[in-house]
Amino acid sequence: MTLLRISTTQGYVQLSFLENQRAGRQTPRLPPITMGIKGLTKLLTDHAPACIVERTYKSYSGCKVAIDANLSIYQFLTVVGRKGTTLLTNEAGEVTSHLQGMFLRTVKLLEAGIKPLYVFDGCPPDLKKAEINRRDFIRETAMFDLSTAIENGEIEDIEKFSKRSVKVTKKHQEDCRILLHFMGVPSFQAAGEAEAECAVLCKSGKVHAVLSDDMDSLVFGTPKLLRYNWRARARKFPILEFDLMKALQELNLSMDQFIDMCILSGCDYCDTIKGIGPQTALKLVRKHGNLEDVLENINRERYQVADCWPFQEARMLFKDPLVNVLENGWEPEWVHPDEGGLKSFLVDENSFRPDRIEMAINKINAIIRGHLKEAFT
């Protein structure tokens, strides 16, 4: 496996960026791409600490866990094998960081006795298009800033803007679905948002919890959300578990009020109201009960609200999203890995080291013979 230097070709970057460069003007540096409900983790830490518990992987031994696949791939492309603008590739020059990350993480989950189920994003709702366009704009800006950082030899900026330019493609998704198939691990294509499908799987009892760093999962009604712990104690307790019912109890909100609070805090479906963050959103929803009454009583001179602010549409997307995972009696199955398929796909096609793949396959088989024997058919 080799390293690829990311191309900084700017042919697709908006003309204004190039005009700024020619004129010697600085292009505004945008914040990194954010996903989900703004500030929700801190809000829960401050106002509902009992809903958050630090746990180990072993805490979920024997449990089925649904995973937001696209977010995982994004994280792998951002972190795995990355050095500045370089990524892992196969001999054909195709990026393989997502495969390395998906393979190693899945083996780690299996080793802990967890039965992973990966859910891939489908078509995003129309209301999310503005957010998607915003993220694309940030990526394009990052590509421009990356080329400038490379020219100036700014190492830290090269690392930062290289990560901000990452985008998950259909090829990345297809690669990972092929990998999971050969590993014997089930995956599912969502009708819409993967987080919504994961929430349905969890609410229906098909899985014990949802593993995702996107806090939207709670707003879709996921009873138990697992996130990777970035705190200092993460090595000992790598997982943060969020309990939705405990969060509602401590916040003293109904589920409908929680959804309204999250929309008001800032979500993927609506622009934020300038001056209103999570803390203010919580106070307003507690005081007025719902978004209709909040907007009726809000100080319009202090808080500027768009005439067509689509909070009702956003609310319905959280309460009644497009999902199809439970249709036709679909049941996830974990089967024994296809050893020949794995070796052909990872070693022959994607230049993975054969000795490492052999070791990983032996580890998976040992896991199946041990505590996951009943889970695999």
C-alpha cells in the first residue's frame, strides 16, 4: 500500500476565489464542516449529565449495534493513514484509507463481542440541500486554502485544510459494502438519512444501540446513542453512551419539546436564528412549550427570524422520516467471512499486506468460534 498526494487542481473552484488570489486578497477561512445539532453534547453535559455514561467496548459484548456508515467513512478518510496531504492508496493510485479504517474498526468491534450492522445514507431530503451546498462550498474553499498553504509551506494549515476537503463518494461507499459482504457483516442502504434508519432499528429492538458521532440520532429518537470518547479517559473508557429517556427527564422536556429545542439550537434542515444557541433554545422552549409559541413571543428586534423559516418541515423530518429498513420483514444476518473474497479484494485489488489480512481473518474466525458463535450462520 502506498501514499497518495491529494491533487490541488482548482479548476472547479468558484471564480471569486481565483479573482481574490490574483488580486492578492485573502479568501475568508470558513469553519470546519459540522454535522448534526449544534452544541447538543455540551448542553447535555451541563444540564443532563446523568444521561451520559463512559463505557468500554466490552460493555456491549453480545449486542447488535447499528452504525452510521457514511460518517464512519468520512472519519476514516480524514484520519487513517493521513500525513498532511497524503493518503493510503493501492497500486492503481486509488485511495484505500476508508477500507483500512472500516476493516480494522469492524474487527475491533467483533473482537469485543459486538455484532455491527452498517447503514449507508440514501437520498437526502430536499430541506437538507442548502446544508449540503454549504458543506460543498466549505470543501471548495478548503481546496483553495490548501493550495495556498502548500505554496507557503504552512504545515499545520496543510493538515487542516486537507481534512476539510474530504468528501465521501459513491465509490467509497461501494468499496465498503463489498468489504463488509466479504467479512460476513450486514449492511443496509437507507431510503433517506442513515441516522433515521438506525433510530428505527434501535426503537424496534432490532439493535441494542446506535454508534454514531452525529447527535441527530437522538433527535430521530434513538434510545441509546454511542459516541467515541475524545476525553482524556478515552483509552480506559472509549465509548460515551447517551440515554435519551434520561436526557428528557433531566431536561424536563417531552420528546416533541426536545425536537423543537434542537431545531432552535441549529440543525441540518434549518438556518439558525442569530443570537440563539443551545442554552437560549432550552430556556425558550421550557418557557413557551413549543416553537410556535416561542416565535410568537420572541423579541423580533433582537432575533431576526426568516419569514419562511421551515421549522415545521424540519420537525416532521425528525418525527416521521423516510425509512424502509423494517419493510418486507428484513432481518440482518451475520455470516462466516468469505476468506477467498477478502484476500482477493484487499490483497490483490487494493494492495493490502497478505500477512496482515491472514492474521485478521484468523482473528475473526477465532472470535466466531468463541463468544460470537451463535450470532454467525
